[in-house]
Amino acid sequence: AQRVTQPEKLLSVFKGAPVELKCNYSYSGSPELFWYVQYSRQRLQLLLRHISRESIKGFTADLNKGETSFHLKKPFAQEEDSAMYYCALSGSGNEKLTFGTGTRLTIIP
Amino acid sequence: EAGVVQSPRYKIIEKKQPVAFWCNPISGHNTLYWYLQNLGQGPELLIRYENEEAVDDSQLPKDRFSAERLKGVDSTLKIQPAELGDSAVYLCAVGDGGVAGELFFGEGSRLTVL
């Protein structure tokens, strides 16, 4: 079974401060991990995926198989980062995408 | 351009009434998904299509929910009869085929059952 846990429902951070959104997963095989974001009044969209190892809008995420984590990080928060963030997992060769419950990030000016 | 158009955006009905949602992909995608999102929760898969075939409908409550994807393009999701607990946002998404996990979502259809 696939499971994604995001322990924080709400997270408030001051502008310019570092941000870390936590994500832990449970999967017996080799997972593929993703972060999706939903800005106010916009549709859910892909932010980044671990296989591409890229930085999008200053965000990065490293897959830690030992800790089964895929935390999302940004060194300096910006007001436009306020949004709902969902961590998601897909098993290798499995098209099913399982989402966590999400974290609402609020950047305080 | 990838993505889907969903309709209606909002629907309010009384319990025991039927309701239908439509999903129209903007461009061709083999894989189409219907997700359910309850308030404060992440999206949960209801059904996944590969072309016209439903390849994963294990989470679809088949006693009241039904779905179809005609000609492997547009899709409909129906609830009959609706219950109070069906109040949620119904999301349609399409996949890019070659990249697992990269889904393009619609804006969703918000259902309120009174």
C-alpha cells in the first residue's frame, strides 16, 4: 500500500525566513515523489518531482530513502509562496498517484 | 497545451437527486483520472482510464457512482442518488503518458448536497 503523510496542516513563516514542508511516505518498492501546489483560486499543478532534481521557484526537495522523507525546502520565503502544498507518491511502473493531506503555507509579510 | 475543462464548476442539489460532471481534455491524453477531494484532505483517486478502459476503479463506490470515457477522450462522472457525504470537489486530471505522476488538473466541480 502507498501512503503519504504531511504532519503539518498549517505552517506560517515570515518573509525571508527559511521554509521546510515535511513529507513522509510508506511504500515497499522504489517510489517516485512529487510536490504539487495550489495557489489561491488556481488549479492544482505540479511543482517539482524528485527524478528531475531541479529547483522550481527556489524550492528543492531531496528524497531520503533511509528516513522515507521528501521534505520541500526554500531558503528565503516570498509572499507569493503562500499556497496549499501536497506531497504525492507514485510507485515505479504504477500510474496511481497518492496524495498527502496537504500543508497550507502562509508567508507573513 | 495540456489540461482539462470541467463543468459545472459548482452544483447544489438535494440528497437523493442525481448529478453528473463532465471532463473535457484540452488535448489528447491517453490517461484520465477522476479524484475526490474532501474539505481539508488531499485528492483521492476514484477511477483511472487508459483510453476507453477503466484500469483502476477499485475506489469508486459502484452502488451509486458511475463513470464513462467515450472514444477515449471526454469523460463523465455520475452520482445517483447523491448523499450528504458526497459533498466535495471532484477533480479531473490527465496524464502526459511518458512521465508518471505529472498530472494536469482541471479546476474541479464543487458539489454541495443538502
